[in-house]
Amino acid sequence: MENKQKYRALCEEENIRIFSQWWWLDAVAGENWDVVLLERESQIIASFPYFPRKKLIFNTITMPKLTPYFSIWIRIPENMKYSSQLYYEKEVYTEIVGKIPKVDHFVCFFDYSFTNWLPFLWKGYKQTTYYSYVIDNIKDLDTVYGDFNSNIKRNIKKASKLIEVSHDENIETFYEINKLSFDRQGLSIPYSFDYLKRIDAECQKRKCSKILIAKDQEGNIHAGVYIVWDQESAYYLMGGADPKFRNSGAATLLLWEAIKFSSQHTNKFDFEGSIIPPIEEYFRSFGGQPKPYSKVSATRSRLLKFREFFQELRKVREQ
């Protein structure tokens, strides 16, 4: 509890990314989160929040729902040379890794500012690279729009003639349109309305989220997006569309409106990426830069190792 209190104070003082903020962790995990802190001379020099979870008989550390990344925050001494900074970061990361509880299974996604996972490797962790498309400078909207693929521009122009974008819809309206995208795939939405409402309430308190809804002249809702932001970037957290209106271009128009809105509050726009080929191609069409980010994992339980082995074997047989 003392660490959490110190971390809350740190978040108020320093530029901690939104998904690692204490209030975000409270919203997505309740009291079930913890944090590794490193201190020197009564000053915190590094932090790493994590989400411990009991799954069946296994102790795990994993990612909460609707939380794409965690961050390791480091206080870099002023005027430190780059070569010295690299050594300093390695030492800090190594100490943090040593303080992470040993569990049966660990998995964490780190945002793209985390570029040196070697201290994890040296302690037996594995790494997988993912990519997210990020528009680095959304202040220059003319350049942003100019970098869009021609199909994206065409959809925006088409939708603009048919669609009105509302900025004032409530979370109930968004949840219903968000749910439709899962229904279309025959899937259950993986988070409850109460869970989403809790996140939204905390974001509303801090004025760091926005719901955008696309409607036609008859009042039919075509699509919706939910974005959040911090000092560095906005993030496309969730979206949804009514399958009946998939060809209206509404989702594309909403993302353009989301980028324009975000430019008033922050510097970048992060689509958060996807490994599903059609979604990856769609995000890429907005002209962002591919940013590599890391999934770091470790499995120590023999039972889980056997399960992973047979899962990989099945994938090979299915190819």
C-alpha cells in the first residue's frame, strides 16, 4: 500500500503515460494492481506498474482489459551523455526486472518508447515484436490529410455528404455500437458496460477522452469511436460499426474527425496496431509510421509450458 501511495504522488508530479496512471489502474483493476518502485536518496527514479491475477491454480501477471500498453518510467539525470544514459537505463531495467514477482506466467505489452528489453532476456523472458501505426505530428493537419491513402480520402468525402458527426453522445450509446462489431463476428463483448463506464467516468473527470458518433439524416447510427489521450499522444481505444452501414465510410470519417479533435490536446495519434491483415492495411492507409512495440513474456509453470508446446504443435499441423 505504501508503494501505491508513493506512485499516486509520482503520477501527479511526472509525465506518466495514461495507461500506467494510478487512476487508470484503479479503473481497470480495482485494488488488484501493484507497482515496482526504485528509490535513491528518498527519490523515486523508476516505476513499473503491473497487474497480478489468479487464473485457476496459476499466479500470473498480465494486462487488464482495454489497456494496450504499460510503461516503465525512468528519471534520467540532467545533462547525462547518451552513452551514459544507455548504461544507466540498463542498470535500472535490470533492477526492476529483479523486483518483479516470480509467477507462473508473465505477459506485458510495453509501449514503443521501451526499446531495450535485454535485461528481461538475461532473466529468461521472451520478446515478440508488434507494430502500431502512429501519426507523429497531428498539429499539421494539412500534411496529415495529404498523407492519407486515396481510398481513405474518397471515403471521407463520401461520408461527409451523408453523415453528421456528434461529439456529445453518452457512454451507453457508444457501448451499444461497440457491441455490434463483436456481434457481427459471433463473439461476446469481452468487457461489461459497468467496466467501460468505470473507465469513462475516470477519463471524464480528467477531460482526456472523447466519444464520436456518426449518424445519417434519419438518425441511424453508423459507427462510433472512443479515444483517450495524454500529453504525448491520443489513442484509438475502441470502435464499432453497424454492419448494415459498413459501406457508408462513416468509420473512416470518424477517425479523421478524431485526429482533428486530438490535435487540440496532444501531439500524436496512435492507432494501436493490429496483427489482423485487413485491419493492419486499413490503419496503414492513414499514413502513420509503423512503431515497433514489445510483448515480453515468461512461462515458469511446467503445466503451462506443456500447454504452450501442444498449442504450437497444433498450429504447425494446421498449416
